[in-house]
Amino acid sequence: MARGKVQMRRIENPVHRQVTFCKRRMGLLKKAKELSVLCDADIGVIVVSPHGRIYDLATNGNMQGLIERYRRTYSEMHGESSEQNKTQAIQQEVLALTREIDLFQKGLRYIHGEKDINHMNLGELQALENNLEMWVHNIRSQKMQIMSREIEMLRNKEGILQAANDILQERIIEQNGILNFSGTVMIPQAPFQLTMESNCYL
């Protein structure tokens, strides 16, 4: 009687599932041994049951040795690939910088009227224009930041000088009040001012 095709889905019956697991596991380990003998291959198989039990097979040596060999080979293969990728990335970056420097040199010669020596095409002029716009934007942004910091510093100095003037005026009023024996406080019409330029009292 012909055997029916097995559907590749989880077996719901736990007894049937366990029986199938045992049969298939034994068949898998048997095939691994046969492959090792026929092809002189080092094979390692690890099977974990639904209950957490581990079954393993190492056809040559032990499983730990095979795992170490795998890790070494994997690291060497991916290490070489990583180094190649880094080298390619560096080469591409150097090429891009070389093109950019060449473009800037052409742009400078073109600006100084030497366009007949190295004529720039439309694409190079467009790239130079984009770079110049970017530089102008960065320069303006940096200038605005510096101006904002300087304005903030001047405001802080102004606040300090105002506070110092207020203190001096209070002291002058107190001294005049002490010297006035009649009890009337004499407030000067032109109080002393501490200027920012000279840092002296006027």
C-alpha cells in the first residue's frame, strides 16, 4: 500500500508527536553517520526535544571541538569580509575627497579667470554652486551664533553694571542722610554712574 504524503505542520496529538520525534531523530542521526562515512566529512548534529532534552552527534572527535572549529572558521571568514568592506569604504571615501578637491581647484581657477585652462562643464558648475551655497549657509549660521553669544555677554555686563550703580546710589543716599544733621535726606541730582567703557565712577 502506498504511503500517503505527510503534511508539514505541527502534530497536535502529543503521543503521535513524541513517536514521530523519536523516529525522525534516529533517522537524522543515522543519515549523519552515513554521510560522514561515505564522504569523509566531519558532522555535528544537535537536537533538542520539546521537553528540553539534548541529543548530539559528533562523527569525528567531540562536539566541543567541532563547535570551536566552526567559530574559528566563521570568525576568519567574516573578519576577512569585514576588512575588505572597510578597505572598500576607505577607498571610496578617498576617491570622493579627491574628486571634491579637484572640483574646488577648478572652481578657484575658474573664479580667477583661468577658465580656458580647465573649463568646467555644467555638472561641475552646479556641484560648485551647491557647495558654495552650503558654505554660505554654514558661515551665516556660525556668525549668528557668535553674535548671539556676544549680545548675551553684553546684556550680562549691563545687568552687573546696573546692579553696581544701584548699590552705589544707595550708599550715597545713606551717607548723605548721615551727614545731614537736620534729618532731611539729600538725594543728589546727578548720581554717579559706572560706565562699561572705562569701569570708573563719574
